[in-house]
Amino acid sequence: MIRGRLTRPTVVQARGMTAPPAQEGIRPIRLTARVKRNQDDAFDLFTTRMSEWWPLDRFSFDLSRSQEVYMEPFVSGRFYER
């Protein structure tokens, strides 16, 4: 079960990295999910191994050209299909 709550954080932190606050007028979406993995394994799975769990067949910009989803592993990195 995923529970969500809208908040307005001033800084996003992940593994010691920080990002600037969201632009004025845009409310960030924050969700919390409980998984049966330790924090490092969960972070790795949800970021560097997204193609293992992302439903590309249902959520793709262009399924005919996409083989996987990818998230660049740094602050302000891009999230894209390739």
C-alpha cells in the first residue's frame, strides 16, 4: 500500500545529495512506500534498476522506441526512456 501526502520541502535529500527547492507555485508530490529491503537495496532498485519494475508497456512516451527507463544517478539528473 502506498500512502501519499503533499508537503512543501525546502530541500530534497538522497544519500547526502541536495537539490534546490521546487519552483514557486509547483507543489511537489511525496509518497511513502514500505518495502521488505534495506535502505541501500531499495534505493538501488528504485533508481538504477528501474527497468526491472517500471511498467513500460503501460507508461511509456513511445513504446515502439523504448527498451528501458533510465534515471541519471545524480542531483538534477534526467529521467527518460531509451
